[in-house]
Amino acid sequence: MSKRAVLEVIALDVEDAVAAQAGGADRLELVTEMAADGLTPSPATVAAIRAAVDIDLRVMLRLADGFAAGDVDRLVGVAGELRQAGADQFVLGFLAADGGVDLSAVERVVGALGGCRWTFHRAIDRAADRDALRKQLADLPGLDTYLTAGSAAGVDDGLPTLLAEAAHDGEPGYEQQILVGGGLRLDHVARLRAGRIKAFHIGGAARPGGWRGPVSADAVAQWRTAVDGDAG
């Protein structure tokens, strides 16, 4: 089995997607409205990106800023529209007011995905109890990844948590892959790889001109080299 690390890049449009694939990304996270930390893109955008690239796409299911589910009926409907547009992998995660996972909302949305693979996103970094959240979600169909910085403040603060969770790999609640993102820098990669973390998520780091500029294939290639170079 290949030991190649996973490199996931945030894409807002076709231009981003093509550049990310050219730079060596394995997977894209498709979103819109980064001012709100990433909301659900339109089905038309998803269909256009699906037609333009042949790497995996994970599509955000999030209708408003924050980690409350909001209108779950609408989320379920949107999930169906995105599947019709060609989406077959997703990103989602909802918390209740007390900081626990909103299990009812998550279960309803996951039920609309028909077994598609999905990531529980950085809502875990705002959870009152990360371990409890993982164990509550452990048996949901399709869940194979947690996108996390280890801390709401980002990877700098979250490194000890990330490494500790990686050490529990394979235990109940910890079977899913850790995908590190949120303030991730190139200088974090060696320590994370040494801690057996093999998946990395970048957004702004792929855009030398900031969020108003496109993804740079060269920037993605630099990350590709870094995550592969630390594989040993």
C-alpha cells in the first residue's frame, strides 16, 4: 500500500481546482464564502469542477457561519441537489449550544448521503469534549476523516493534541484519518509526519495573493514536495 500523504486543497472555482490538481493535490474541498470560513457551493459550481478535474472532491455542507446546523431540512435538500450534480464525498459537522455534537442533525444529513464518504470538519476544535464527540460519531456510515487543527486557535496551539490523538489510531473513536488544517505551515509538516499523521489540508497557503487570488499550482507543488519528503 502506498505511503503517499494526502494533500487536500480548498477550491472555490474551476480555476482553483485545475491549478490544485496540476500542483499535485490528491483531493479538493469545495466551498464558497471564505469570509464565513467556507459555506456550501452551488450545484452548478460542483458540476463544473467535477467536469474539469479527475481527483476526489469533498463538498462542504454548511449554510451559515458558525457550527449550528440551522435548517436541517434545507441541508438535507441541498445534499440531494449536490449529489445530483456529481458530488460523492462531503464535509460537515454540527454542534449543539452546549458544545456537544448535534447528533440528530448529523445523523439526518448523513442519512441523505447514501453512504458517501465524509469528513467531520473543524467543529471538533470547538467541541466541549473531543473524545466524547469521536465516540458518539464512531459508527456513522461514511465517516472516514476529521479535519482538525487540534485547537480552535490553530495548529501552533493544537500540535500536542494532534499528536496525542494520532497515537490512539485504530482505537474506538479513532479509526478515522486525521486531516490537519487550520493555521498549518510548512514548518509543522516534519513533526506531524513523525507523529504518524499523513493528511494535510491547505487553503490560504495555496494562494500567494491571498483569498482574493487563485490557487497557485507552484504553491501546491511546494506542499506536495514537503509532505512527501517527510514521509520517512
